Amino acid sequence: MSREFIALALRGGAVGAVHIRAGGVAERLGWPLSDAQALRANLRRFSGLPVVVHDIASFRAVSGWADSGQGTLWVDTRTLAWAVWPEELDSTLAHLVGRIPYMPSDEAAGWAEATARLLVRLLDDAGSAPPAAQDMIAMLLPDRGWIGAPAAPSPSRERRVAVRSVGEAFAMLTASGTLAHRRAQVAYAEAAAEAFGGGGIYLLEAGPGTGKTIGYLVPLLLALGESDGRAVVATRTRALQEQLWRRDLPLLCEEMGVDLECALLKGRENYLCLRQLEEVRHRLLPREILAPLLAWAAQTDTGDLDGLAGLRSDPVGREVIRGLPDLSYRCGGRACLFWDRCPSRRAREMARAARLVVVNHALLGADLASGGAILGPYDLLVVDEAHALPEALRDALSDALSPAVIPRLLGELRRGQAGLLAAWAGPAAVGRAAEAWEQVAAAHRQFWADASAALPRDIGRYGPADVGRLLPAGRLLGQTLEGLAETIGELAPNLSEDAAVQARGLGSEMRRMAGLVECLLRPEREDTVFWYVRDPRGLTLTASPLDVGDRLRAALWPDLVGGVLTSATLSVGDDGCALARDLGLDSPPPFRAWPSPFPYDRVGAFVLRYLPHPDDPAFPEALASTLRRVLADVPRRALALFTSRRLLEATAGHLVGTPHLVQRRDGEREGLLARFRHSPPPVVLLGLDTLWEGIDLPGEQLELLVVARLPFPVPGDPLIQAQAERMANRGENPFQQLFIPRAVLRLRQGVGRLVRTPTDRGAVLLADPRIATRPYGDAFLRTLPVHAQWMDGPDQLIVALNDLFR
């Protein structure tokens, strides 16, 4: 079917339009945005043709065009991208046209043509979707006939002959053009092969550009090919997990001729509950939310909710997705109508049967907490970004309760006149359950009111004396939870099998909550840190293990034949001994390190020793003054890393007039990074903890990195306090053996954001003058990839930066 339409775009105070007919541009138009009459006149001129824009809501808000009931058929390429490319996190036009690829001219009509080209590409790709998904995509189009024909299948590649050694594998991968030869990568892989061959646990540190992912996957696949064992690869984040699963692992299996059953597994709550989806299907939702959701559901093989990245960027979409996860207490088990197709059940079964399972740190910790019930036994382990493993395992082995947890359970049972209670029982039974429900709700409110009064600080540890006054409210909350669980249990015999299983699941979860309340109010175990933190959502009580090494020493390391703990930052000049100690590896394991192969001849490091001490009230304004001056004279994209929100916000307050983005205020990590990449320089992004590592901004995306303050652990952190006290009791020096190593490691991670490719250039600005004035400054300077220069004023800094970027 021929597609004829008008595409519109806004750019630089102008409206651009292209008329697409017979597959080509029939006409290009442009007029000032302020000329509303021109917009109306041109739309009347092309009356009857569909109008295509990217993000209708924004277009209407900026242009002031509200359609006025004229019946224009609008097509939104942003919404269409959510349906056709649901995994795309960045749904801005500037990003999506990169998939065409097409480089529009900077005029408005050029971006209108980019919108048109994007539409055509989306329609062509929609042709390969299953019919049920196409039905949903068609809801967003003037005619189903706009959807393209299915793409021709890709020709099958000749299967390669399996290789048998690391050297043979890399020779083949290099000869085929898959990899460039990197001596350090081969040496890294040979060290990993030693570990997998029964050598125990190795610590392998590899700087950016070494190629550690391929470096450990090649020998791991070879080791599994020579045995009947199982392996687990744990990445730090789900994003890295996806990258390994979708790109690196399939490539190597194909190139190396490996036929191995592999599986990807995430936490249960990351998977779609089909019963919840069925409920959403019948809700009155906007078409632009429901159609992309159902299109994704019709074509997903896994039900992994991370595949809805685009839809999650919309507030309404995000709220809908929040109700879709598979939660254990919602599950009807085998009685559920969707049991055979349940995504989380299928994912767990596939993982238990697979020879190689790709997980993240959190799931590795959850498996440890469950006694191995999730993953089953395995022989080989790789932990990528292993420097973060102690914290991830501590989180997984912690018990926590916040004010939002129990209301979520109560909301499952009763939401106004709706909820499971209304669906399950007659009026009399509902009345008894509703009364028990009200008792829990009242006890819950009283408990958190008392907790807030008893624990008044923002963060701290607590002991028996601190929570003594909470015990009556805690006992009452536990009793009412037990009572509601019992009442729900009495309903179960009269329910359908599916509903009865669900009722028992909710009752079990309420009893678990009652036990958790009791545990958190008995802070008596010496091996556990009981602590609380207050944030805008309220107070959270947590019980965390003081030492995760004890658990690993008993339950993980003895069962492994071999393993690799790897990262670009494992060591602080101690061959990884601090990390090994944290992880319960008693005798220091073999440690090997390969520096980054990237040249650093176009990188400079500068210590701004003219700035005041970071605790000085004048510091935020002084730092902001330097940032303003630098960005005015050396216009680049800059990332400023902070250790506290208070300092970040104080600095941002002095950046008026300088283009800047602030984490949380202007968005969270991925969305914020997308805005940063598309912002023309000069611009500075002010970020906190999650931007210190795990982000990739190569080339001109980042050329200035500012470290506002040395990243020492916060002394008031309850876990840090407890660890420092334990070290002091042993006669050790917490500052030298805990605070400095943690800060040095963190600085290495932050500085590593600057150089991501061999051609990158840029400057590291260290704004904390303590590097120059305190004895421990040398420990930080030694970790920098280049020699640091002392700066005694902003004029000297500007001269040095201009010389660097010349």
C-alpha cells in the first residue's frame, strides 16, 4: 500500500514539513513557529493526509496546535517506536534516527524528513512482528496496510569447527576479523583458563580496553566443552547482563563452534505476570500506552520487563508497568490459567537446566541467601565488576522493612471497592476480613509513627534501648498481621484452586512480615548491624550482616573448581588483598593485572589546590566559579562527580547561566545520560553515586571530568562505623585500612569514565585541595593514569586546558 503523509518537526524556532508521496519527498516547507496561521493553512492544504510527528504531546505544547476538532489523523513515531523497538531506552528523535541511519540537516525541514524516514523504518521493521503484535501496532496507524512486508530471513552462516585451546580460539577470532589482536587480552584469557582448569579463585584486574569480557568467556566456553560441569557468570547490573547475553556470548558461541545450553536469569520481579497483564488489558488505558504494551507482550520470548524500556520513560507507562511483575505472593501456582506460559517459571527452569547461566550480582546474592535453591550447584564462577560484589551480597543478605511494604500487601486485598477480597468472598466473610485488614492498617500507622519518634536522626545504628518503646507497637503489628493471615486462610477452602493458592501465598507473606518486624526489633546479634535511614519516602529499618566473608567462606568457595573475580579496579596497590579479605578468601588468591592499552598522551590531570577545603562554606561557590570559567573558555561536555547531594545542590545553585543538568532533578541515570549526550557543549552534568562507574561516554561525549571531593566513605554510614569499630578492636587502623582504600578505589572508578576508546582525550580536575596538603594525597595521585599538575588559580588552569585541547 502506498503511504502518503505529512511529517512535521520543530527546530530552532521554526516548523518544518515534508510531504511524502510514492516513497519520496514531494515537497519541503518551513515557516516561523510564531506563525500559527501558517500551520493551520498548511494543514488545511493537506487536509485528509495523516500528520506524522515525534512526540505529539510536546509538539502540541510548543506549537500551540490542539487540532480543534478538525479530525486530523496523527501518527506519533515516539509511541510507534515503543511498540516496534520496545527495548530502546532513549526514545528521542535525535537518538532513534541513528538506527536508520540518517543525519538530518539542522533546519526544521531536515528534522521533518528525519521523522518521515524514522516512520518508514519502523513500519518496515513492524512487518517482521507476529500477527498479534501487528494488530496492536495497527492501532497506532491510519491503516494496517501501512505495515511493511516481513523481512527476508538472514542467510545461515557456515558453522565453524570447534576450537580446543585459548591460543587457537584467539588465532581464529583474529583471522576472521571478529577481534583485533590484543596481547594483554590473550594473556588475560590464559590466566582465566588456569583458574577454570582447577586453579581455584583468581583475581584478574584489566584496565579499560583490555577486552576482559571476551577474555573470560573464551576460556570458560572451552572449559565447559571439556567437562560436564556448570558455570555462572555474574555481572554487576542487568544492563551489563543484557550486553553479555545478547552480544558477546552469541558471537563467541557461533564463531567458536560451541553448542552449549545457556540461559539468562534475573530476579522473579523482573518478569511479566500474565494474569496481571490480562487485568491491564481490560482497563481503560490510553491507546498510546496499551498498544505498545500489548505489542511487546505478543512478541516477547521471555517476558522480561526490561524489554519495555521505552514505555517506562512515560509516567503513565511507568505506573502501568509497576503493576505487572510476577510476585511470589500473587502467584496461583499450578492452578493458575497461565502456568504453562509463566515467564518467570520458564526462566528459572531453563536456568536450572543450563550449563552456563548469566546472572547479576543481586541474583547471585539471592541464590546464596536461598542456599542455592535458585541456580542449583555449579563448578565455575565469573564475577565481573567484582569490586562491587561485597556490597551487593550484603544487600542480598540483609532484611529490611519500610513503610511502603505492608501497604502493598494490603492493596492486593483491598483497593476501595475492588481488590481480591471483593472477588473472593461473600459479604459476611468480606466483613470479617475487612475488619482484620483495618486492624493491620491502624497498627501499621501507629508502628511507623512510634518508629519515627524513637529514631529521630536521618541515619544511624540502633540497639535494644533505642527501640524499647517500639516493642508494644511492633507486637501489635505482628499480631494483626497474623490475624489477617488466619482470616484469609479461612477463606481458602471455599475458593477456586487458583484463588486458594493465591490466598495462602498472601497469608504466608503476611506471616513473614510479622516475623521480620520481630527480628528487626530484637537488635541483639553481634554479627549483624541494625540500622535505619530516613529519606523522603520515610524510615527504613535494616539488619545487615557485618561480614559477608563468613557466609562465602562456608557456602560458596569450597564448592567451586575454579573462578575469576575481575574488574578494572580490584586493587589499591595491595594485589587485591582488601577485596579478598572482604569476600572471605583467607589465603590471598593469585592476582594479576593488565593496565589499559589506551594511550594517555592526550589526557591531563590537574589538582585545584587553590580551592577552599570541601567543608568550607565558601567551597560550593568557589567550585561553581571555576566550572563557569572553564566551560566559558573551554566549551566541552563535563561530568562533575559528587559524594553528597547537599554539596551537589549547593554547587548547582551557583551555576545559573551555565548549561547544566542535575541528577534526580533533571532525571535519573539513563534518561539523564541521554539528555547529556544530546546537549551541545558547553554543558556540565552534576552526578552522584550511580555515575561514578558503569557509564560509557566516549569521544566528545565527555572531555572534562571533575571530582568535587575525595570519595571517602561517609563516616556516619552505620555499616562503615561498625566495620571501623571491629578493625579498631583488632588493633588495626580503620583510616589506613578501610577509609583510604575505599576512597582510592572509588576515585579510580570515577576517573575511568573519561577515557573509553584509544582516541579519547580530556582532563581530570581534582577539586579537593587535600590531595596537595595531606600525607595521604600521594595514595590518590599514584592511581591516576597520568602525572598530575598543581594549579594555583583559574587563570593557570585555563591556560593548561587550552594547551591540552589545542
